[in-house]
Amino acid sequence: MSYQEAKQAYAAFGVDTDAAIAALKEVPISVHCWQGDDVLGFEGAESLSGGIQTTGNYPGRARNAEELLKGYAYALSLMPGKKRINVHASYAFLGEDKGKIDRDKYEPKHFAPWVKFAKDNGYDGIDFNPTFFAHPKMKDGLTLSSPDEETRKFWVEHGKRCMEIAAYLGKEMGSPCLVNIWIPDGYKDVPADRLGPRQRYAKSLDEILANYDKEWVIPAIESKVFGIGVESYTVGSSEFCQNYAATRGICSLLDNGHYHPTEVVSDKIPAMLTFYDKVALHVSRPVRWDSDHVVIFEDELKEIMKEVVRNDALGKVKIALDYFDASINRVFAWVTGERSVEKALLYALLLPNASMKDAQDKGEFTKLMYLQERVKMLPFSDVWAEYLKECGLDDNYYETIMDYEKEILEERK
């Protein structure tokens, strides 16, 4: 079927495919830098710690900043739509400061190369994350919730420096920087005190957020149900993080791998939008648990983006990717995940949402089910192909990436 035929098929349901494509082109997706080097960063780390890990040893991991940026830019060039870049503090360009300063002394200058990279490539903005993991100053696996005041203060200072860096990134890019705070703190076995760590975490966050640039920084806090080595208790639980965000007037970040298996983020988004003017989203793919598999075009991803679109929240939900797979080509992983999110957004934009809502409100549930089932068979793939065409791309990116692997990645041995 041609695009014109697909356009007519959707028009029969009151859907304007041209408008859907135009809307999608304006949605920025924040693409994480850490897929390219297995979350190791530029500080010299050789492995991860702090409740997370990357599995696999596919050849071609970026070994330094130059290799990471080259692969990152190449992957982004194969992604349609608007892109932001998403950086962790551990990706600081330390230069002559390497080995002389720690994370509590990082400055905006250490991230100036990221600004140049973003501007040179025309990206829409930069988002940022303090790195509260993979560091020797995690005492007993704790950071901002540590009962050791020296440890807690170190990580508070890191958080403060990150807020300053974020303000710099926002101003330089002319677009507010979303700063996502996630800590791995918790306990492997049943703790004797569940309240104390959370009170210390709240105190630490209050200190970090006491004075930041509200024009250029959007703070967010991310929860998690558990992590490796912290299976019994997580300080930053969902209840803690949502209540903290609500009482402090900041953003709550939902990662669709960070909840119990019976919970779905698609249902949480409209619940959050009832009370928040902004919601942050990390799109991952949990398999049995928070395993950070590459995002694919699956049912829950469709449901998540349906809720974003049908609630007129494209400007309210800040969408970012967060996964890291070292078992397959890392560039392919980057591109496939971003394209999957774009597909799910387009799929949602092509639904007769107003008609379905009207049927629900009128109690016409037979009609609602008919519409929900009927639209599944509409020629979505032809509209997707048209979107890619208008972005100067197509769906045949596998061979292109394999050529890149042979020319570039296979040399990294």
C-alpha cells in the first residue's frame, strides 16, 4: 500500500496522518550516552557497582571519549526526529584534572566538550545525571542516605556541583536541562531501620536543591524497587520519591523497569498528570526485572505512548532512553531503542483518540472495543515509512551498521 492509500484509510477514522507526522517531528527524545561504553564513563572505571551491571562482551565497546562520541554521533544520525543528549557526571572531560579532583569538585568546564558536541550536531538540548554509583566513596553501598556524615556530605556536594553544571548546560543550549537524581542505596538483607536512611536521603536532597537555577534546571527524582545487592530494601522507593517530588515541587521520574512486575508505567502516567505539570520518563525494557534490555516496539511501550499522546502530554512528559546492552552491537542497540519509541509515539498519534474517548464517556463499550481492534489493522507501517522518508532515512539500517562495525568497531580489540 502507498502512503496516499494509508492516508485515506486513516482518514476514514478521522485521523490526519500528515498532522501525526508533523507532531512527531517536534517531540524531542533524550538519548543516553552510556549505551556506547557499558556505563563506564571517562573516569577510568573498569566495572560497574551500585546495584547495576552490564552483561555481554560484544566487540567494539568505546574505550575513550573520542570513540564514544564518534559512535554516539553515528547512532544519532540514524535516528529520526528531534534528539537531546543525556549525560552522566561520570562522563566528565577531566583533562589535566584527572586523578587530581573527585566528583565533589566537578565544574561546568569539564562538560564544555559536550556542549560543543551538541551544538556542532544540532541536537535539541542536554540532560544530565549525577553519578551516585561505581565509586570508592560509596560506604557500605550508601551515598546520600549514609549514616556516615563524611560520606553523606561528599555526595551532597557532588549533587550541588551537578546542579551548577546542569544550569550551565541549560543556558548554553538555550533549553532547560532535566537533572535526574537516582541513588542505588539500600540493603541486601532485612534492615533494622527503614526510616532513618530515608530521612537522611530527604535531608541530602533538600541540601542539594536549596539553591539552583529554576530557569534552566528541571530537577527530577527516580525511584527503584530493588537492585543487585540491595534486594531487601531500597531507600529511594516509589512512595518515597513520589512524595518527595510532590512536597518539594519537583519532577517525578518514572522508569518502566523500576516497579513490581504487576505495575505498569502506562497506568502511572495519567495518575501523575492529575497532579504534576511535568513527568519525566526513562524508557527501558525489563525482562523479569530491571534488566535494561534494548527497547523494542512492544505492547507496554505502545500503552505508555498512548497515555502520553491521548492526554495531550507531549510537552509535559520528558522522554529519555535508559538501557545498556553489551551482548549485541551497541550502535544497533542505540538506534533500535530510539526508533521503537518513535514508532510507539507515531502509533499513538494515529489513533482516533477523541472518538474512542467519546465512546467510553457515552458508555458505548461495544463501539469502543470495535475501534480499539479495528485500528490495529490499519496500515501503520506505510505511515512510518513516510515519516522516515521525510527525515531522510529508511528502515534498512542493519547493513549500514554492520558496515560500520567492520570498518570501525572490529578494530577495537
